[in-house]
Amino acid sequence: MWRDLADWRTMAVTRRNLMVYLRNWRSAFVPPVLEPVVMLLVFGMGLGTYVGALHHQDREVAYLEYVAPGILTYTLFTTSFMESLYGSFVRMFYQKTFEGITGTAVERVNIIWGEILWASCRATMYAVCVSLVLAAFHFLGLISLSLETLFLLIPVGAAATVSFSSFGLLFTSRVPTIDHMNYPVFLVGVPLSLTSNTFFPIDQVHPLAAALAQVNPLYHLSRIFRHALLGGGPEPWMFRSLAIIAAAVLGLSFLAHRWMDKRIERES
């Protein structure tokens, strides 16, 4: 399975999805990119007026600065999760793209890797755009972030999106119709995106929430991004968080292949 990740057939599936995306890039690109920008303004500058400052890294941090790294990880998660959920389901069930591809030299494992990589690439593109907005806010004096760290974190986020994309495919492999997508979106995706240390410190809410967060790769990604962007140096816990993210990438991508392989076989 893993050797197929760099197979030319996997790259062909990823490139195919990119070419389709570029045909309608204006309608496909602008709304998702504007969403985190609007959330940054609403949560950071609107709600931040009432919240004031939060305690982070032994100092007081303005809420706008606190939420900025969370917006970045929120973008990485929601984009990759939704693309592998809705986008992959539409290509598989309605457009019958997978059925057509399997009639060529491309195998099911290449289709699955291609879907995961495309969702990750799309999330990374949007994260770069959000990073540019954060950099603009920094130069305008609205927030203070470590810019030299900002773009160095993008590859870390891109790697983490493999777990988010695979997570989305787990539901794609199970839901019978697109109407049933509401269950994973509103019962899993939305709660995770909002309560994974993205907009508030979840580990200070309840001991149970803090315990559950330890197995959540998005929580660890948000924690790393916030610590690094707000000027923190390397800490031992960061390596543990990276190990948990890596374990999520390996475990979820393995499950995604097992479950999606059976679903594609049924649909073909």
C-alpha cells in the first residue's frame, strides 16, 4: 500500500482532480478561502473585543492573536475533511469517476491515495492563502506572529492533512447517500473543528475534554502551531504531539484504504 503512494498512477489521479478543479477555480477557490478570513475577523476582532486577553505561555495574549493559529489549523482540517467527504463521494457515486478509472491501468489503491493527496493539496493551498492574510495582519500591526515560523509550519500541516483526508474517507466508505453526509459533518466534523484547541483552550474546560483531546491529531496540530507562532521555542511535548499526528496519519490512512477499497469495488 505504501509504495503506491509515489506511483505514477496515484499522481495521475491527483493531477486529474487538480485539472478539474482549475476549470472552475474561481467558484471553487474564493468561498472556501474567504470563510477563514471572515471567521478571523468575526471571532478575532468581533468576539475578541469582549473576550479580551487569554493566558498563554505564561503571558497575556490578545484573543485575535490566540485565535489566528487556530484559524490556520481549522482551515487545514475542514478543507481536507470536506473534500474527501463530499468531493470523493460525488466522484464515486454520482459522476462514476472511480468506475471509469478502474477500467484503465490505475488500481483502486491508486484512486484512494489520489483522493487523499488531492484533499491534502487543496487544504494546503487554502492554508497558504490564510497564512498570507495572517502575514498582512501582522504587517498592519493587528497581530504579532513569528513570520519566519509561519510558512515553515505549512509542511507540517500538509502532512497532518493526510490523517484528516483519510478520516473523511472513512465516512465516505460508509454513508449510503449524500443526504447522510449531515451526520459526519455536524456530529463529527464541526464539533472537532471548533473544540480542538482552535478557538479556545479545550484542556481548561473539563478534565474529560482534556483527556479525549490527547488522541485528537487536530488538537496537537493546533497546540504546536499556536506555540510556535506566538514565539515559543522547541519543547519536549512537541515531539510527543508530532508522534501522535504521525500515528494518526498511518492508522487512518490504513483504515481508509481497507474501507474504501471495498466500497469502490461495490460501486464499480
